[in-house]
Amino acid sequence: MDEVIVNIRDRLADHLNQATGKNIPASAWYQHDLEGIYGIDSKQLIDIFFSSRILETATLEPDADKALNNAKNFGYNVGILTARGWHHDGLNISQQTVTQFQLPVDHIVAVPLHAKKHEVIRQAFPGGPVIGFVDDNPAHVRGVSTLGIPTFVRDRPWNTDMLEYARVHNLEHFVDSVHNLHLTTRQSSDLLPGF
């Protein structure tokens, strides 16, 4: 959810800089390791998340509403698999965000702390095949891609080394890519049943 549907990075960078005395903008996060970038431990990072209410005040990515509505108009169910399970109220905050921005989301699952998205994705969305997945976190992209699900990386400074994955610069690009891939795959299987 974070950095794909909503933006927390810019405000989080401000709070991290204030807490550490550093001056590192989110655009300079070239690794997915805020503790290492800012020289703090995980407890300090979580304390900053709680004290700043970053999750509760997240802003919508500019194209998120349009992209999710496009997915619904194409006839797809929209699911969010968020890593906010570390937060005691992460699922509820995610649901409130969806309601606040009136996003057309069918299902939200918060991955429990220490679980991996690829370990829970099939159980989280049992209603049918998952036909596309996008994330900014390298570990989640790599994990889900091992399941044979078309996986896309949401372009961010901390994942520029992931050249082996389809990269999308916005959610509309992701939805269009998945839709075109799904149409091509469906047409191929319609033409070649059993293959």
C-alpha cells in the first residue's frame, strides 16, 4: 500500500531527518533499509511511525484513484496486500484510508509481522487467480514472482537495481500492463485450449 497507493515517504523523511539531525530526502533512499540510511534501530523507526502518525496521514499517490477505478472498469477485483501488519492497527488504518479516498478496493489483507507477502498471497485472495502484483519492496517483488504471478516493480530509488522485472512508473501503467497481458494470455488460451 505504502509507496504504491499512498505516499508516506516525503513526510517520513522529514520526521527521520528531524529525529536524527540528518538531511536525507526520500529521493536519496537508494536502499530499502531506513535503519541503515539514518543510523537508527527498528525500535526508533517504529517510534517515529507512531509519534508522527505517518500511516494515518498518508496522502494518495496522484494516479491511484484513476488506476484502481480503471481496474474495476476492466472487471477485475482489486486487492491490497499491505505489509502494515507490524502495526497493531495497520489493517484498520488501511481500511480507513481506502474509505477516506473512496478507493474501489474489494479486499485488504495486512501481512503479519515477520511473514512474507509471497507466503500469504494465495490464501489472502482465494476468490480466483491473482493476475498481477506490484510492489516497491525488492523482497516482496522477488518473493511473489516465484509463484508465477506477473509481478511488477513500482519504480523507486531503492529498487533501481531490479532490472529483471517489469518496471512501472505509476499505477495506471501497472493496470494497463496487467490488463493487456491478461487479454493476450486469455486470447492465447482461447485459441489453444489445453496448452
